[in-house]
Amino acid sequence: MATVDKEIALMQQRMDQMDKKLDKMDEKLDSLVKQLLHPDSGVTARVNRNTAARKTLVKAIWVLYGIVAAAIGKMFFGS
């Protein structure tokens, strides 16, 4: 009977340890989700800002290409 009581106590202790580990994992997962999806400083927000900056930069480069092409055209075909 004593071994059964010890086994039950050991199982209870292991279940308590697993519960603590699950709580720690839950906290870490919450932290990761917050870092990824925070609307102001999360990874998603940074990706969106970088995408917007890249699109603006591409437009500016095309404008510069147009200006350079016009200047070269004027040099060859201008009076």
C-alpha cells in the first residue's frame, strides 16, 4: 500500500511540474505573439513599413530614370 501511495505522490509531483512548464510555455508563446503581431512595433508592422518605403523608393528611382533618359535624349536630339 505504501508503494502505491508513493507512486501516486510521484505522479502528482510530475503533473505539478508539467503544469508549471506549460504555464512557462504559455507565457513565452504570448510574448512571441505580442512581438510578432503588435500593431505598432511588431514584426508585421515593420514589414508593412518596409514595403511602403520600398514602393516609394521604386517610384523615385523610376522618376530618376525618366529624368536621365530625357537628358540623354535632349543631348542627342536637342538643338
